[in-house]
Amino acid sequence: MTTGKARIPEHSAGMAKGPVALDDDLAPGSVTIREAGVQDVDALVALEQAAFQGDRISRRQFRYLLTRGHARTLVAPDPRGRGLLGYVMLLFSRGTSLARLYSIAVSEAARGMGLGRELVHSAEKVASRNGCADLRLEVRRDNPASLALFRGMSFREFGTIEDYYEDHMGALRLQKSLAPGPDPALVRAPYYAQTLDFTCGPAALMMAMRALDAALKLDRRLELRLWREATTIFMTSGHGGCGPYGLALAAARRGHAVELLVRDSGVAFFDSVRSEEKKRVMRLVQEDMVEELEQLRVPITQGPVNVAGLEARFNAGRMPVVLISSVRIYAERFPHWVTVTGFDDRFIYVHDPLVDVDEGERALDSVNMPILRRDFERMARYGRAGLQAAVIVGPRDATGTATHV
């Protein structure tokens, strides 16, 4: 099920064009907010019908989101027993620490009570308790009431999407940090999205190298050139992806100081093929790469890939490119490379070169993605053998040769 678009009706969340009189027996502070259950489906559908003219959440979708969806819905019941005064729905990004405020609505009877603000505050608390670092949403450009509400609650604009709604109106993207976030002064890597399913490694390496070399041009030609140099033959079905030895070699050939961090010295992705002939080819390719890395004096460090080690290297001015298993993020098991962009006490932040367009993602969704430290350490292994690998990219000197770090 796709997440769709954030829907915030005009003048919702307690914001109206002019004064709105409260019902005589409703007063600010008289409403409590709780988590919704399947028993609230009828009332949610009724409020949905009243609040939105189109693009409504159906009864079936509500039931799915309440029972199986990666979502949480909070409701404000009418204390007089007349259904719901409002609701807010959160969607959680699988495997990362991003939450999305997908929908919020407040009934006409509750306008002017500040209920919308209370619903958003409650959603922030739920997102924070779920380990989320950021809360994001979209708002129509022509919805000044909701924009005023969210701006007043410290949400900031970080992008736009043209022709986003059914009537072709554009959306403003807003975000609020629920965690300190990476130090902006340390986020050096620009973002580059992979253009093919199998080029996450080159894209991640490009971002790391560009963070250390302002003159590097990021384009598809470089992406494909790096893929040709670093691809691992027979790694998976279809086009081969890039292994750690090939990526390390590609960076070293361009004059970067490089450290290859692997948990063991086995052949990378060896368990992804069954043919003995293919295994022999993979072994020969890796042996050849290791020989060249030794000639280029690239250290190959055997040990675990953990957050503490990556943070130490990052703080020393180097850029980690890390292999993860995608299953926690995309619910599909394939090897995937990301670029580390920062740390704080709870999270590691990464640029993910994959933009999941089919799920409605934009490039901004993949920038500085927060992942809980403990979750990242679970992600940073792939396959039955538990392959762990990171390519640590260091700076170049003025002559374009590697510097010691």
C-alpha cells in the first residue's frame, strides 16, 4: 500500500478564516486524545467525509492502517458522544527514524479550541517515543491556515513539489526535528541519487569523494565508470553490483586515502551464487583486487563494522561508505551502499542513494536519513555469512595523490 499524499484540509487544525463560535457545551481543555482502534473506524470515516472533498481515506484503508499498516492514528473523541472531534495519522518509514504526518482533520464543532495544535503535539510525542528524529509533512501552497499553524510550531520548509495534488496545486514540504540532528558543519557530502538499480555503490562513493574534493563533478558518466571498475561479477541475478574491494580500489585509483574495513577475509557475496565455476571467478577477481590494493598501500582492516568505529573515522575527517542489508528499509533483501553524513547521541545519519519513487519518495526523503545506532548495527551486515564492509574515504593532497590519515 502506498502512503499517498499528506492531506490537511483548509482551515483545519483549529485554524479558520474568521472567528468561529464553539458549541455551547464544548470548551478548550475538555477533550482528551487517545490512540485509535478498529472500533473508531465508523467515526473516522464520518470525519473524513466531512473534512475532505476528495482523495479520502477509505474504510478499508483505515482498517488496514489501524491493524497492519506501519502507522499510528490518534483521535480526540467528542465528550458528548457525538463521534470524533479530530484525528491525526502518522506513517513511519520502515527501518529509518523518519515519521510522516500523513493526515490531520478537526471537525467544525471543535474549531477555535486549539485542538489541531494538541493533536500535532501528541503526534510528535508518539514519533519521539518510536525513536524518530524527524517529522515531515506536505501542505498545499494555498492553505495559509495550516501553514501558519505548522510554522508556529517550529516546522521549517525544506522543499517543494509542483503539481502534487489532484487539482495540480503544488505542495510545500515541512519538517521538524525531534532530535538534535547531525552538526550542519560536519555534513559535507552533497546528495547524488543512483540512476540504475545496481549503482548504489558508485553513487555512495561519489558522495563521499565529493565531500573531500570540491572539484569532483557528479554525473552519470562517472557513476557508470565507477560501476565498471568496481562491479562484482556474478554477485546477484541480473547486472552485478559493486563489492567493497572494487569500490575501495576505484577510490584509491583517484588519489584518495582509503581504508577498507571488512569483518573477515572471505570472498564478498560468495554465498550469492551456487555455481562452482562462478565462485572460482569471483575468488580470482577479489584476489586480483587485493593485490592491486596492496600495491597502492591501501590498508585492509579486519574487524567489525560498528557505529563507534565509523564515528571515530568520521570525526577524523574521513567519509564512511557502508554496506547494509536493505530488508529493514525496503522489505526486500539486497545489498545496498549508503554514505554516512553525521552522528548524534541516538542516531547515525546517512545519504541513501536510492529514491523509492514507487512509494512516493523524493530525493529529499533520502538525505541525512536518521537511523538509530542499534538499528544501524543490525543493518550493517548482509547475507547468510553476515558480510560486513565499509570503504573509508580520506582526502587527497594538492597533487591529487593520497594523504595519510
